[in-house]
Amino acid sequence: MDTDIGGILKRRRLSRNETLEDVAFRADTDAGNLSRIERNKQELTVQRLGRLCDALEMTLADFFQELEGRALSDPAAAFDKPTRELLSVVSEMNPAGRAQLVEVAQAMARYSVSARR
């Protein structure tokens, strides 16, 4: 399950009025790497997550509590970015448009399954 790990780290950094460079230095990484992590463009290890949490003066337990709370308060947060974007688009569609989209998605899924065989 993909989650917005980077978003939590970025919100914490911004709430502390810190730059990428400030946090990256304390976490023994570079600003470019931290930027990719904040945009969920780079995987990170538990060790690196721990260093980032230390740099942001939060425990891993605090981080995971926030991650869990966010998923519970915003179920869409548990999905990856393309799925969240799709949910956003679908929420603006009328019922007929949503029904058509479901038909298209089902056809695409059938094609995908048959193409793998």
C-alpha cells in the first residue's frame, strides 16, 4: 500500500519553517534527495526515515501515528498518487459519466488480463 510518507515529512518541515537544506544536513543526506522523498519519488529505508524523523524532532512512533491517523481521516490517502487523482476526477463526474468510466475500466482490465496470457 502506497501512502503519502513524503507529504507528512514535508508538512512537518514546513511547520518548523525549515529549508530542505536544514533538514537534509541534520539527516545526513542532501536537499535533492529530501525533495524527492517529500514528493514520494524516492523509496526510503527505515533507517533513513528514522534519521529524517530525528532531524524533524519526531519519533518514528509519532510519524506512524500521524500516518495511521491520516489514513483513517482521509481514506484516499492510503492510495498512490494516480489513484488519488482518479478519485478526485471521478468525484466531479455525474452518475452517467461514472458508469461509463466503470465500463471503460472493466474493458481495460479484461484486455490487460488477456494480454498477459
